[in-house]
Amino acid sequence: MTSNDYMKEALKEAHKALEEGEVPVGAVIVSENKIIARAHNLTETLTDTTAHAEMQAITVATEHLGGKYLNGCTIYVTVEPCPMCAAALAWAQVGKLVYGAKDPKRGYSLYTPSLLHPKTEIEGGVLEDECAELMVNFFKSKR
């Protein structure tokens, strides 16, 4: 599978979040070309402000692998992580971060671009238009 294919899987998770009344962010974590975690925002469902898609995916992936480090893994997330999620990805030592749309208001790169682990590779803009459109439409519907 390609980066676009994995991002499409993350977008499926984002659509699940949308259906559940959550901010539509989805994530998948890949290890050895296999999806080992799928997650989406659950902040409303769990009444937990930390229940972002990335946080949920990290928990599933580390349970799957039986360890706390994800250095051999890639996370695909539809929107640039916030500082909290970027820090969690740093602690998990994720090997690569791939995101779709930038977050112009709360993305980690606005605050602390060096927040991720120094060895983490970063790729942005994968299926950016589809990822951004989902977020824009969601917030338009709330206004």
C-alpha cells in the first residue's frame, strides 16, 4: 500500500468520528506494511479532552506490539497533530509521522516544531485537500 492508501484508511476513521459527532480526525499506525491500529477522536464520547485520534492509536499500537515504543512504525493522521499529541508521539518514539492537512490554529508546528522525537521523519500534505475539506465542512456546520 502507498501513503495515499494508508491516509484513505485514516480518512475512514475520520468519517467514523464525524458520524459520532466528534471532530473528524482519524489515524492509523502501520508496522511492517500492516495496519496495527485504527482510531478516531473520542473526546465527546469519552468526555475526555485527551482522547484524540493519535492518543487512541498510540494505545492500540503499543498494546499490539507489547511495548511502549513505536520507532518502527508510521502514523498516518488526517490533520497535523496538536502539541499534546506530538509530545505523545515523541515519547513513543514514532518512526514517521504522515499527516494530511495542516492545522493553522493548533498544530504542533505553530508552537514547537521540534516537539517530535529527533529521529521521527515527517511528511505533510498527503491527501491534503480531502483531509482539509472534511474539517472545514465540519466546523462550517457548527456555526
